[in-house]
Amino acid sequence: MMPISSLIPLAVAPANGQGSYLVVGGYILFFLGMMYFMILRPQQKQQREHQEMINKIKAGDRVVTSSGIHGTVVTIKEKTILVRVADKVELEFSRSAVGAVVKPDDAVKT
């Protein structure tokens, strides 16, 4: 049977016990850096793009809310928007509820 000490790499647990804190600290910093670049940074970028999209909404834009309701923006207020979903049917949503602005489909021409 192989002793457990032989399974631990020498870089993590040197024979005299010195320097192991530096190596482990280096690993921790490396993984924290990887977490930042793989998780936090893309999420912040996505939030920034969503906020820019919300700020650029204007009356007449076709939007889809996060709940899946399609409609046309009628009025824009400070924190809410009024969306027409059918004739004489207008719903008021929070600006943050807008999931996407729908572009007119240029490919379909009759």
C-alpha cells in the first residue's frame, strides 16, 4: 500500500514544510483570477449591454418582455413603459422587464 504522503505533489507539500503557503496562496489567486474572467466579467458585460438597450428604447419600438409578451412601445416614463399588445389594450411594464427589442425583418419583402 502506498503512503498518502507520496500522493501529494512535492510542490504543495515540500519535505521541510517551508514555502507550501506560498504555493497554495498562488493556486488560490490563480483560481480567483480564472473565476473573475470566466464568470464575473462576462456577466457584467451582459448587464451593461442590457442597460444600454433599455436606455435606447423609444416609442414605436417592438419589444418582447421577459415574460414573453410582444408589443409596441407607446409611452416611456422614468421607470416604466406602456406597451400596446392589441387594439385598445395597453400594459404598463417596468423598464427592466424588457427582454429584447425586436428588429423588423428585412429578409421578408413582398
